Amino acid sequence: MKTNSQPTKVYLFASVLRSDMKSRPFMQRVKATSEKEARRQLVRDYILAFAGCLPVKNIEVRHV
């Protein structure tokens, strides 16, 4: 079993839907080992602005 040596964090982004020109900004949370990986998970559907990074401490993260 392969273990990940990098700590996982929760990355926060202010985001706007790409498909909706009238979309209002809202916050997205995503678990990842780096900001680049976090952006990869969301960039297809959202325009993103980095808002912060938190260490993971049993935080439940849901993708919209």
C-alpha cells in the first residue's frame, strides 16, 4: 500500500461558475496535498481565486 508523505490540507477558493455569466462568487473547499492539485479538481467548472489553506483536522469537505 502506497502512503502519501505530503500532508493533506483544505484549500479555500472564491469561485464563479464558468457556465453561468450571472453566477455570484461563492466559497469552495477542497482537500488536496497542494494548491495546484486543489485547482485541478475545480478548474474545469469554476473560475478560481485563492482564499486560504487550512490543516486537515477531521474537516468534512463536500464538492458542489
